[in-house]
Amino acid sequence: MKRYFIFLLILSLFQIPAQAQFGKTLGKLKDKADNVLSGGNPLSDEEVGNALKEALEVGVGEAVTSLNQKHGYFASPYKILVPEEAQQVVSKLKMVPGFQNVEQDLIDKMNEAAEIAAAKAKPIFLDAITGLTFKDAMNILMGEDDAATRYLEGTTKSALMAAFLPVIQSSLDEVNAREYWRKAVNTYNKLPLTKDVNPELDEHVTDKALVGMFGKVEEKEAALRDNPALRQTELLRKVFAKQDN
């Protein structure tokens, strides 16, 4: 019996270094697996950042193509509606001759303006993407399906609003939306028992147009993450393969 216990003690002493060695072996195997998943070499922060930028650029291109067409906004989930602060004006004016269709007319004009402006959005977005610095590129890559889009939105939306606002204003004038709305508001302010209001369209349409752009970019990012066949460059294939596993 004593010999049996001595044998067990010796065996346990041999198992401790064996377990440690096994752990080291697993670590080496994991490192090799990571290399295989990234195309044979570890991914650099620069590669991941460039791939995320490329994915966003592809998304912007498709967003512009989709939204810069007749009913691109109007027939999409990003249809621009009358701003909440203008609802009282619209409701009252529907009973005034010449403004019975004011709500639909305004919606048509706002969406048409956004569709025209979409064509001019591409260089503004691409400039913002070029200036991006991904501090946590790998976390974004391995994050949610919209992680890169949300990062773009969070870091550039204020600047994009400022750059896109004059484009929207020009487009609103092109479809006569601002003049139409000015007349509608003036008519409302002359009605009895109403307080003067002056709800603006410019920032509302700009904000909603950007929501649509970001939404379309998000859709493309998710598609690139989910469907390897859509990754048309070597960089996209190499980097996004990392998050497939």
C-alpha cells in the first residue's frame, strides 16, 4: 500500500510540468491559428484601419447611388417627414384654400431636395473618412455589424452637418421648398388666434438626409461583414476574414 502511494506522488510531480507544457502548446497553436485567420500574417493596426476606411468608402458610394435617384429617399425607410415643430402649421393650413395639400407638397419637396443633395454628399463623406483615426481599430473590426459606421457617425457628424447644410439649402431652393414654406408660414401667422412661428426646414432636412446616408452605409458594412463574396479587394478579404471566425 505504501509503495502505491509513493507511486501516485511521483506521478503527480511529473504531471505539473506536463500541464504547464500543454498550456504553452495551446498558446502556440492559438498564435498559429490567428496567423492563418489573418491571411498568414498578423494584422497591423494600419491594415485594419485602412480596411475599415475602405468598407466605409464602399458604403458611401452605394448610399449615394441608392439615394441620388427619383424617390431614393421618398420610397426608402429614410423618408423625410414634416418636422414636429411644423405640424401645427400644416394642420391649420390644410383648411386654407391653396394649402390643402401642404403636408404632402412639403414632404415631396424635402425628399426631392435630399435626393439632389445626395450626389454632392460623396466628397464630403470621403473627406471625413480619410481623416479618420481608428484608435481601437481591432475592437471595431471585431465589434457589431455597424461598429465602423457608428464610429464614423460619432466622430464626424457635427462636421458633416456643417459641410452638408449649404448643400441642402441649395437643393431646397432648387425645388422651391424654402420659398413655398415661407409663404405657408406667413399665411399661418396671419390666421386669427395663432401665435407667430417660424419653423425652419434647413437643419431638419440636413439631419434626416444624414440619417439616411449613415443608414445606407451601415447596411453595406453589415453586408461586407456577412458576405465574403462582396469583399472585392485583397485588403477587405484579408482583414474581414479575421471577424468571420
